[in-house]
Amino acid sequence: MGMAKLYCFALVLVLAFDLSTSTRVPGVRKHYVKFINNLNNKVLNVNCKNQKPYIDLNLHILLPKEEYEFNYIIGRDMAFSCNLRHGFTSTDFPVSDRAIKRECGGNHCIWKAQDDGVYLLNRKTNQYKYKYGWDK
């Protein structure tokens, strides 16, 4: 009976090790995009899409001070762009190209919508930079 317990214990260890290592794929990195509604008592609509392969993350409605975040695995074909809208004004812009990742200081980009436009946080300097105005 002692040998059977030893085999069971070894099997559990092998399964546990296999499950923990299979979830980590080497060389796979994620990119995180967050939107913060900092509009003055206005609802912010956020809709992000990737064209090839086509991925629509659907409309997200943010009340004042609410946040929405998504992430994806970085790849050649991932080029998300987002539409932010409030009232009759909106703006469209890319959120996943290399220049944007450089400006935000890595793979965690934080966008803040304000009444005068959309700002991007540089995580290295911890300062927001004005990026886009609202189209009318």
C-alpha cells in the first residue's frame, strides 16, 4: 500500500507541475489598455476594434469616474483602435501601435477622457499628455 501512495503522490506532482507550466507560454506578452471617464458629469462610450482578425470588444458605457480595461496578446496582426464618444462629439485613435506603447511607457496604457480631449499617461514620468481633441 505504501508504494501505491508514493505513485499517487508522484502523479499529483507531475499533474500539478504540468498544469502550472502549460499556462505560461514563453515569449507571449500581453498589452493592457485602460480608459478612465474623467468627463464632467457625462457618460463616455468606448468601442474598440481590431480589423484583422476582426475583433469587436462591443460598446462599453462608462459613468463619470468609471473605468474600462481590456488586454490582448501582442502579435503582428493586433492593431486595436478605439472610438470614444460623449454627447455629439467623438474621436477615433489607435491604442496598440509601437509609438503609443513607447509614449505610455510600456505595455500598460492608460487613457483619460476629459472635457477638452483625451490624454495618455506616461507611466515612467507619471504625467498625462494631451493626445486627441473631440471631433464635432
